[in-house]
Amino acid sequence: MTYQGERSRPMASENGRYFEVSKLRMGADGQVSEVLWCEVSMGSDLALGTRVVAAASEVVDAMHDGAQVAAVFSSQERCPARSFTIVEQADGRECLAFDGAPSAGRNLADIDILEG
């Protein structure tokens, strides 16, 4: 399956792929609508490509296909990153949320905003 943006190279599976989200945009409905992300090597923590803007639906697709996606925060303390999970809304739409309990300074409101 091929995807647009960062995930444009064809892959049989997303298993073992790890993406970092560094900025996001919230939609009028209060849900994440777009992200700035890139694939990162889990072994070296180095970016494997350039950061690109992607729709939240692409992130959801990547996660369904087995990719791990986490947010990084702009503070100098890079750890801990927060992993995203998929939440199904009452109307059947899937959206992004953080896995686990809220964490001071590590919530959606604490991620840099994607301008434009």
C-alpha cells in the first residue's frame, strides 16, 4: 500500500515503523486535523526523512497498518514522548488522542501549533 507525504514509499506493512509528531493543528471540532511528522529510526533516534504535513486520517491509517506514532514536545527535555492512540467517536469517526492518563506539560495543548 502506498500513501502520500512521509509514507510515500510502498511498504507491505507499517510494522516496525516509528513516526514523531512535532506540531499539530486542531480542527473546529476540537480534534487533531493535521500534523507535522517524520519517520524516525528507533535505533538511532534520527529522522529518516523530512518533516511533512499530513492529515490526521493518514496518521490513523498508519497506526491501523502497524506504525507507532508519538508526539515530541519543544521543551529541551525531549523525553518522555507521548504515544498516540486511535479513539472512535460516537458518530463512528476515528480521531487521535494520547494513550494513558493526562500528564502535566505533555498534552495536546502543549504541542507546538502548525501555522497556516
